[in-house]
Amino acid sequence: MSWQEEIEVIEINSQKQAAALMQKMGVDRGGLEVMAPKAVHYAVKLKNVPAAAANILKQEMLARGGEAAVRRGVIDGAVDSSDVLLLGTARQLQLLLEKLRRQPFGLRQLREPLEKALRNWEERPVWEIPCLRGKLTFGERTLIMGILNVTPDSFSDGGLFNDPIRAVERAHEMVAEGADIIDVGGESTRPVYVPAENRGNNTVRKNIYGLPVEEEWRRLEPVLRRLVDEIRVPISVDTYHAETARRALEMGVDIINDVWGFKADPEMAGVCAAYDVPVILMHNQYSTNYRDLMFDILSGLRESIALAERAGVKSEKIIVDPGIGFGKDTEQNLEVMRSLRELKVLGKPVLLGTSRKSLIGNTLGLPVDQRMEGTAATVALGIALGVDIVRVHDVKEMVRVARMADAVVRR
């Protein structure tokens, strides 16, 4: 026997995968229950933990065979606080959670959100969000959102579909090509110059893109009026204006897609709650300044989720979008793409919108009309990293990419 020929290194990303592997090997059921939680290793980052609490976390993880990376000076009290990187198996972290029940320095309050974060990370159930035109089912396959810009100035297809007749024809084409959702936008929300008086923080001001609500509705109304009668898949409206959303929902659209995550118009969350519709909340900000990119994005999305839920939007009807190309430069967009799996901690379906964006153009040095292959690469990578919806211009081609990626990822 040559041991060199009998070795395989395996990447295990979930307890479910670990259990399936062991079951195939013939491990008994009792062994599966004991060993599966030991097969998955987690790295959980906590921000701004008081030094005394960070010290306890480190000692508790060490006592269970795990580890906790902390800032130098935590042990001797030379610093007031530290980020903490918990390193351990699912079993070790479960033992830590049990111990947190009796710990001081705010650690008792850590138990519930930490347990929820780990549960969101591990689970990927199949669930449904009802819409007027049927249901959206997540977890079985990647959903395709087709982009329909009824604007004269969209970065990619501005002017192609601002004629209502052509716009409706394109919507029908996308449905025939396999689109699960049609996303209609009346205002170009491409990155724009922000005046100096609006900078300095990430508080969003209404109408930052400059298009009056009445003009936005003038573009949308004739298209939506036909689509709600003719299209049999859910219709989404891409707007951050509460009045536009109210008019569209009254007309019968299914979803509101807000590129400012309910932070631009204080009335938007209430409007969506009143009509009990699914919402898409995107991360966005004025600048590209971050202290900790992914942590800040997660924090921003949590703020948007809280705004929605406080207004009465049902938690199970919230979808999140990391906002590729919005408030992020090319390197930051690439980092977000590499880290998409981290969005699982929110426990929400994830939408990814990379189609033809500057991320691709800057990386490959290509104009807008030559970015299909780059879009395909980001779609496939996004699916591999757990996204649930991809928002695209080229529906037919990206449906094929998604189905191939799904065959690998969701087998």
C-alpha cells in the first residue's frame, strides 16, 4: 500500500456536508451527531469588545481547545477595548455560548446574537416570499432579475427602452428568456458627483441624483400600466422615493428595490409596510471611506433592516444587496465579491448586481458593450458564494450561467 496514493484533502463548509461525507463512509448515526459539529471551523469577528470581556472570551475559547485572537495589551489591561476573532469548531462555539449565560461585562447579551449569527451561517433552508404574481422560492435555484431601464441616461442601456412600447416588448423578451423578476427603473442611479455640502458623513439626502419624482413617475407610469396587466412574473420597481413607490404599489407592482436601503426617504419604509410587499435593501453611501469594509457593509445593512422592521415590514420579506459599484471603488468591489459568503450572517436572501458595471470594465479594460464575459464570471462566483438573486441585463446568457453554476453548487 502506498499512502501517497491514499490521501485527499477536503474542504468542508457546513455540518450538513460533513454529515453527508461521514455517512457515505459508513459512520454510524451516533457518530455523525458527535463529529459533524467538530468538522466545521468558524472564524467569528466581534468589534470593539471591552478588554475585560475580550480576555474572558480568549480564556474560555482556550479552555475548549479553540482560540481567540485579541489586540496586544488585552491581557495586562493596557488597552480599553479590542476586536476579537473567535476561532473554533461549531462544537467549541456551542460550549462557549452555554458558558456566556453566566458571564459579566455584557457577555450575557452576546449569547443570543452570536447564536443567531452562527445559525444563519450554517442554515440554508428553502423558503418562499409571496408576491401578487406568484411566489419567489429561495434555496432551490438562483433567481434571475431582468433589468428594464426606462431612462435616457442609464450607464449601460440608456435610451434603448425609454419608449414604452419597446420597454414592454423587452420585458416580454426577458420573461421568455427565463427572467423570474422584472426590475423597472425610471432614474439612473449610477455613481455621480456629490456636492461638497453633502459629504462628510453617510447620511443620505432626498433627491441626491436630481431627478424630480414627477419626472421619474412620468417615465414609469405608461410602462408599469401595461406590465401589471401583461407580465406574469413579479415586477419590481427600482426607486428610493416613497411617493413613486406608493404609486407603483397602488398600481399593482410586487416589490420595491431601494438603492439607499430606506435611508433616503423617511417615508419609504412605512409605505412598503402598508402594502405588505417584499423589499430589496441595498448598501450605499456617499464616499468610499471605510474603517472595516465588510463589517461596515453588514452594519449598514443591519441599519436598513432595522428601519424596515420598525416600520412594520415583515422580516421574512426582506432581501439584501451589498451594493456593488455604489460607494465602493474597484478594489473594494473586488473585496466584496470575495467576501459575499459573509452576508449569510444576516439570514436574508442576497441579491447581487454586477451586470456590465465599472468593476468589470476597470478590471478588464473594456467598454460597457464588451462586459458580458466579465458579468458571467461574477454571476458564477456569486452563486458559488451563496447569492440567491442575480440582477442582469443579458437574461438569456446569464440564465445559462446560473443553471450551470446551480448544477454544481446546489446539487
